[in-house]
Amino acid sequence: ENVQWKVTQCKAEYILCTKCPAGWEQFAKTCYFFSSTTKTWTAAKDFCANYDAHLAVVNSEQENKFLANHIMDNWVFWLGLTDMHREGSWQWVDSRSLSLSFWNAGEPNNVGQHGEDCATIYASGRWNDAICSNTERWICERSC
Ligand SMILES: [Ca+2]
Ligand SMILES: [Ca+2]
Ligand SMILES: [Ca+2]
């Protein structure tokens, strides 16, 4: 009886997630795109919007681990997190304010003349604020 329920649920999730576009990865009920090219943060944000998606918003430690597991050493990806509207006030692209965070030690440090206002994630799962006009890989996310 319990097994039957699980089979039914797996089928339901499988059906839901066949809507992930080709080349996107699935975690929970969400599809993710890990780019192989690089763009500025704003261009990456626009790219995701064209796919009915948004730059990745980290909602849980599990999701952060999932993202980190898809990042090769020395690779860096943009997240959908910025303080470009008000320095030090970090906001997700879906308008949530930052509650759960995984900043690397000493980050965010906003270094340089123009500061650093866009967040990246490393293979370690730790985050860094970087210059938004840098070009980096990026991660889009959308519901299945
Ligand atoms: Ca998310
Ligand atoms: Ca900043
Ligand atoms: Ca930094």
C-alpha cells in the first residue's frame, strides 16, 4: 500500500519535471540551468528571464549543496543576489531579503573603487560579492 503510494508520487514528480528544458538539471521540483559561457550579472539575469526563469535563489542549505555539487573547482557562478540598489542591503531577484547565507570568510567585502554588488557561488558552496560587470558563468532556476 505504502509502496504503491510512493510509486504514484514518483510518477507524479516525473511527469511534473519532464517540463524541464533539455540541458537543465532537476532538484526537488525545480529546474536549473548551469551555463558553460560567461556574462555580466545583468546579462545573465536577462538570459534567465528569456527562459521564464530567474538567477538562482538559495532557499535552503540543501539547495546550496545541490548547486555547489554542480560546480567544478575554480569555477564561479552568479547567483540572483545583489546589493546594487542599496549598499549592504542584499536582496534576491525574487525580492526576498537575505535570511540564510553562506558567505565565504571575510565576504561580502565590497572591495574596489566601485564596490562589489553581485553575489557569486564557488565549488565549496561559499559565496563572494563580485563586480557586477565582470563576466562569470551563471545559474538560472525555474519551477518544473
Ligand atoms: Ca531556489
Ligand atoms: Ca556591495
Ligand atoms: Ca568580495
